[in-house]
Amino acid sequence: MHTDTSEVLVNEGLNARVWLHMLREGGRWSAAELSRACGYADVQGVLSSMKKRGFAVSYEKSEAERRTTWGINASCKVPRGVTVQDIIDAIPKGIM
């Protein structure tokens, strides 16, 4: 299977954008919230891919509600294209 290089770069860019947003804002996010915040129509596929690759974690709110939220934690990998400066800029002032 051949993957278009431009498609890979777009996905990596989305991974970085979503990941940095979650780092900067903290907390847990629904796919709809991240779609609005990152300006991307459907972020669900990006989040699923990020989870498989170790960039994000998902949480089930409750068995009955079955609402999945997304976030990052200390065990998450850093997506390709994210620089140390990006991380420093995303961390709220006063923490570092």
C-alpha cells in the first residue's frame, strides 16, 4: 500500500497541533471539543491514530454514559515535528 507523502505530512501536522493543544490547555477533551478548538472538522480518526501510536490516551467516563475523552499524560510520546521550543511555549508560565 502506497501512502501519499503529503497525506503523511498533514497527519503529522494534525497530530502535533492536537497534541500541543492538549498540552497547553490540559484536562480531558471530547473529540467534538478538540475539533472546534483545533479547527479540524473530524478529529476522531486523528485521535484514534494518536492513541495507537502512543501520542494520546483515552478515558471512558462511565460504563453507562460511554463518553470517551482524550488527553495526554507523562507516558505519552511526543509527535514528530514538535520541537522543545513548542513544548516550552505550550507549558503555562510559572510552571517551569
